[in-house]
Amino acid sequence: MKIGKSVDPDVTAPLFRVALVAFLIHQTLHAAVVFLHGDAPYFFCQYDCNWYVGIIEFGYMPEANGNAGGSRPESDVANWAFFPLFPIISGTVHWLTGIAPQVAVILSSKVLWLLAVCAFLAFQRQYLPEAPLWLGAAVLVLNPAAIYANTGYTEPLFLMIACLSLTAMRQDRPILAGMMGALLSAARAVGVGIGLTFAAYALSQVLRQSDAKAGRLLFAGMLIPLGLAAYMIFLHFHVGDAMAFSHIQRAWDRELSSPLYHLSKGLRGSPYTFIMALTALIGAALAGYLAWKGEGGLALFLLFATAIPLATGTSSLGRYVMMQPAFLLAVVMLMHDHRLLRALLVPSALSYLWMSYAWQESLFFVI
């Protein structure tokens, strides 16, 4: 079902109300954990968040220095691994309001999270209109990886833009989808993978419609890698290496290899790497489920967004997989078709609370 470009306010109002209630429940749970923890810091800005703060304050580093604790002798670090769209947004908030960069990053993340919840529900309405909005909202905000909505990470931004691009495709608005894709590839390297979904969409349009505007579709598709290309051009002139965002990963003992190698290694490793590898397998299984449901484009995006991070190791893989719109939609599909699975929302919510506590304790697995 395709929806026209005009939006009925009677349709969007309930969607926003559901999103707002879900957001407030999520933030209340977060505040409860902060309160019960007692001596928790006011700001949750740790790990990657501090890298974004550094970019806001000092820009991108001209050369690598320091050490990330990696095992390689060349493990000097630099902030080139962190894509520019989120620091541009949070830096703008800092510049306009004068608040501290740490506050701007956390505040931006929270506002983007509310927008991401709205965008995901709009995405669900397009791809799975028969499922209740409250179910999608619950799956999203009670997701253990939803902790990253409060930590100054890029997950809310990535989720929001990906949902907007995918929704535009379903509404047959290719230029908007391509523009959102360009922003997505400026937010994270795997964002360019939404081009696979767009290619599937464009091919279906050409095959089904004799009057499909192939030139318009081609132009829209060519917009998607522009965000990544712009960042690569910047790095080329700034540090002399257009692929610096990838090469610097060696500082964290992350280097491109076979996803199957890291999957096998993870399954045979520590409990943490086993859980991360298992998450990758679940992501692949849900991609297969989406393909079986006739959503091959979404399946391709989920596989790409799972395989590329896995190709550099299992570290942090959980949030990369579990905060993908296709992953979340597949879970909603399963819970809609099999109501008994909705009971899993309870352990999911408990896992979210545990992740919030673990973050305040600075436990390694929440990075």
C-alpha cells in the first residue's frame, strides 16, 4: 500500500502520541536506574561519546597519536573512525545554545531518539500496517541496545534516517530516499548499504511499470554514496588517506577480514564474544525471515549492516545489529504473527535495565 505525499494529521497525531508515550517510558526507566545507582554521573558521556565531544571542540585530528590499548605496535589512535554527521548536529546545538559539548551530545542524542521512535513507527506503518503501533514502540524502546539513546552515540540518528529513507521508498519518493541515504552514509560507513535496498526497489519499479522513470531512479540512487564520498574527500585532503576511517580501526585491534572467520572465532570465544556472534546469527536468520515475507530489500540491508561490522570483529556488534530498522521490524512481524512471543518483551526490558546499570559501572561490554 502506497501513501501519497500529503499526510493526514489525523494519522500522524496518534503515531506521535504513541511515540511520545514510549519515549517517556524509556526515559523514566533510564532515570530510575540513574537514581537507584546513587553516585551515577549526571552525564552518560563515555567511550565513543567523548570522541564526538573531541571532534566538536577540536575538529578531526591531523595525525594519529596516543594509544587505544591495542596489541599492535601501530595502535596510535585518531578520531577518523567517527563519521561527521552526528558531531555536526550536536556541534550546531552546542554553538547555538552555548551549552557544554558533553551536554549538547547527550541532548542531541535524546532528541534524535524521540524522532527515531516516530520515524520507526512511520516505517512500520508503511511495511506492516496491520501491526499495532504500540507493539513496534515496545520492541524499540525496550530493546537492550536502546541504552545507546542516552549515551551520545549515533544509534538514534542512524535509525531515524534509515527509517526515513526506507519509508520514502515505500511511498515511491526516490529522490527523498536518495537524499536520506546520502545523510545515512555520512552518519556511518554501513549506511551506504541502504543502496542495496534502493537497487531492489528501483528494479521492481522498472519491471512492474513500463513508464517508470529510470533516469530519475538512477539519479536518486547515485545520491546515496555522496555522504561517504564527501567524508573520504575530506580525509584525503586532511590526512592524505581517503580510507583513514577504516585503516585507523587497527588501533582497536579491528581489521577487515572474513565475517565467517570472526563468527567462528566469536562462537568459540568468551561469553561476550559468543553473545555477539549469536546476535549476528539471529540477524542473518531474521534477514532470511524478511526475504521469506517478501521484503528482500530489507533483508539485503540487514545482511549488509550485519556482515560489514562482523568483518572487523565481534566487538560492539550487538548495537550495530539490534538497532537496525529491518531487524526491529522482523521482530515486530514475529510478535504480531505469534502472540506468545510478546512475552519476550519482559526479559528484553530487564536486559535494557541491566545495560543501563552496566553503563554506569563502565563495564567493558557496553562500549
